[in-house]
Amino acid sequence: MKGGDGSIYKINSVTGAATLFIAITNGSELDNILAFDSTDKLFSVDRFGGDSNLWTIDLSTGLGTLIGPTGIPRLGALAFSSEAVPEPASLTLWGLGALGCAVAGYCRRKLAA
């Protein structure tokens, strides 16, 4: 985004020249905070007023769509992780707990003997 004009520009890495990529047709008060998720959906944030609001930007039409408030005043950065954090399965946790109890009981009997 450039100069708050509601447009996204491509930058030529050789010459540094900016070329208009897409003009945002709604949500033109979006800040220069941009991030792509793992599906290449573009997100941005507005930081005006109280809470920061999260927006998506359609790269084919330039339409900005409000998702809603983030609950974070004046959000300063936006990033996505492509790696999911796996949650341990309940059965695995139960099995480890049972194993821990069995080992503790074994150790207690050995010490008592």
C-alpha cells in the first residue's frame, strides 16, 4: 500500500519502480499492515479509533471485506504460521498417565521392600 491512497503496488526488485497492482474499492483506510495466509488470502488491518479491525482483500476485484475487531488496540503487525500446532490425542495422554502411575507404583513397592 502506498501513501494511504487505498492501492496496492508491486515493486520492481531491480529498478525499485512501483506499479499499481490493485486499487482497494472498500476499506480504503486500511493500514500498511498486510499478510498472506497459507491459502494466499490477503489480510490487512485498520488502526483507526479504538480496536483494530481485520479485513480480507480480494486480489481479483480489490474489494476489502471487514471480518471484525481484533480486540487489540492499534495492532502493529500481522503474520500467519503455516505450521499447525498438533494437540495430543486424549488416548495418548491417558496412556502416558497410566504408564506414569504404573512406574510410580513399581518404584514405591521396590523402596518398601
